Amino acid sequence: MERVGVVGCGLMGAGIAEVSARGGYDVVVVESDDARARAGHDRLEASLKRAEAKGKIDSAAEVMGRIRVVTDLSELADRDLVVEAIVEDEDAKTALFRELDAIVTSPDAILASNTSSIPIMKLAVVTQRPTHVTGIHFFNPVPVLSLVEIVPSLLTDGDTKDRARSFVTSLGKEPIDCQDRAGFVVNALLIPFILSAIRMFESGFATAEDIDRGLVLGAAHPQGPLALADLIGLDTTKAVAESLYEEFKEQLYAPPPLLARMVEAGLLGRKTGRGFYTYDK
């Protein structure tokens, strides 16, 4: 495996592209239009320059030289592995997997999703190569966090799973194996915790600051659940919760009304400058 493709150059897509290029892979990133491609390119350059300044890489320019950011999906035709990292929306992802199935020429190429909640089977069955579709779920920020969830569907073959694990370990990441069910391991545990914190804040039981300080100081968490929701993005948090609720129909997965109102208002957390807290954009 030498050639990696990434669809989407937002926070997650750019992070996946960066660690892949730092791992020595030739990387093509596809964005939906020129403006987003330029923004993604600038995001990658800035991150790599920070890594160079901290001594984590020798040359930002050298790593950037292994990345191309384009707007044409056909540029992925020769890839050995393509990782989808677009919006957490089932319809959008299934449509993209149909396109990738027709575009990527190698029958051995892996089509992977970075979804945080959507069952991989739903993506695999829209392709003609379900044995070569798997989940490879990175965590934000990708260059920093070492965990990656490997999520094969019932149809994913053993070779695909082994190659996905080899790719992840070649990046210096640590994979864990997950069953193909909404939320996988981490989000199935994390999202109900975050939703519980939102309900506590919504009820007026405690302030956002006190909820977060309680978990940081009393449970040794690196940050509180509401600050974490802002980092993840409240739209993504809501989408994952909805996927979990659709699959399990358990009340603990239902998005609280406050979360829905904040998403409708465009208060999505760090990426918009305001969520449960206010940030300098």
C-alpha cells in the first residue's frame, strides 16, 4: 500500500491526510470546491509548520510535497486505500461510496469510512466490493490522539481487516477492534455521557463551568464533557446521538432539546466560535 486518498479536508480529513503523508504515503485529498480545497491546503500547511516548530517532523515542506488537494474525485482512481471523512450523514456517505466504487480501479483497493457512528454495513452494501469496505475511525485531533477503531462489517474479509490494521500501525497509531454497531466502542460510551451533561446544564442543575470543572478536578478528565462537545462539534454530537438512538431506541441516546436548538442556531462549538463556551475564531 503506497497511495492513499482522503475525501474531505475539514478537521478530520486534513488530520488523516497529514498523518498519512507523515507516514510516507502519497496522498490525494478531494474537496467539494476550490474554496474548500484552498482552506484545506492552508489548514494542512499550518498544522505541518506547527509540527516542524515543535520538532515533531524535520520538514513541513517535505511532508506537504506528498499531498495534493484537488476537487475531482476521479483523481482517486489509482489509490490503494481511500478514507471517507465527509459530513456525518448516511445519505451523503452512501452516495459517495457508490461513486468511489465506480472510480477506484484496483479490485484490491480498500474503501474505508471515518464515520463515528454509522454502521459500516450500510456503506458496504451499496458497492460491488463489500469485502473491501471497512471502518477506520480516527479521533480528533488526528495528529495527536493515537487511538483508531477498526470496524469491519459482516462482509469484510480478513485480508482487508489485516491491511487496515497494518496501515494504522504504520502511522504510529494504536488500533482496537470493534463490532459493526452504531457508535462502535468509544462513542457508544462517550455520547450518552455528553448528553447527560447537556441535560444537567439544560435543567439548570449546574453551570457549564461547574459541570466541566467537576469532571476535570473530581474524575481526572483532561476536559469536561461540555467543552469536549464543543471540540467535537455540536452538529456531529447530535448526528452521532441520532444514529445511536435509531439503532438502539434507548432514551439515553436521544439528543436533548437544547442540543437541537443550538445546532439549529449554528452554535456548533469551536468551529463556529460559540457553543457552550465562546471562542476566538
